[in-house]
Amino acid sequence: VRSVNHYNEAYGLASTQQAKNKDIAEGGSKAVVLVKLDDVTAKKTISSKKSKETPESLAFAQENRSRIIFRSVRMAADSLLDLISPEAELQKHIVTYGPREEFVYLGPDEQITPDHINWITDHAKERRLPYATAFMSSKPRTGINHKQYGVTSEGVCIF
């Protein structure tokens, strides 16, 4: 059920942004990464039945959850970079149906933190992506931070 909701949300966002944003390339798409955190939650629940939850145990559970999400974000970004990398060794394994170079730009949404954004753009530079600084929007070190200034599908809410 959750995956259907995420699909509908991603589809709705892509449709809305395609209609209202002149800067999004035609044929743009959205992606959703579902990270299964049930094991982390289950362990926390089991341990809380045996003993009281302490601030330390809750902090550990949150840190573990954050670590799993960050690892998932890195793997998803690295997989995309594999597909669009200029590295000849990788390109010989990519099937493409045309002479045009593929451009992929990412825009962060829920659960993506400034640390994730910085890692993704830094890693794109390490992977020698020609447009690494433009690979992801809302970079905390440059440009307009979408989350801080409320630049969302609702428009600019705070400036």
C-alpha cells in the first residue's frame, strides 16, 4: 500500500512540475526509493518490551535509522551515476538508443538532508560527471536551499 501511495505522489509531482516549471526538461520524471526500516523499528519495539526505553536507546535507534537511509541514498545516487558516467569502462556496458547524451538532474524531497545533498554532488565530482555542480538542486553551499526558503510545489512561502 505504501508503495502505491509513493507512486501516486511521484506521478503527481512530476505532472505538476512538468506543467508549471519551464526549467524542467521535457519528459522529466520522478523517482522514489523505498527503504525498509521495519527491522530497525521491530528491534526497538522488542527491546522496549523487555526494558524501558531510555533517551540513549531512542537516540541509538534514530542514529541507526539515519545511517540506513544515508546508505540507501548513496547507493541510489551511485547507481544513477553508473548509468550516466563518462567513464569509458562503464559506458561500454550501457545500452543506449540514440546518439544523444543523457542528462539527469536530481531535486531533493522528503528525508533528504543537506549532508545527503553535499555527498551526492561531491561524489558526482569524484565520478567526473561534467555537470556535477548542477547534478542536484537545493545545495546548502550554493544556490537557493529549497527547504529553507519554502521553494516547493506550493511556491515560495518564505523568503
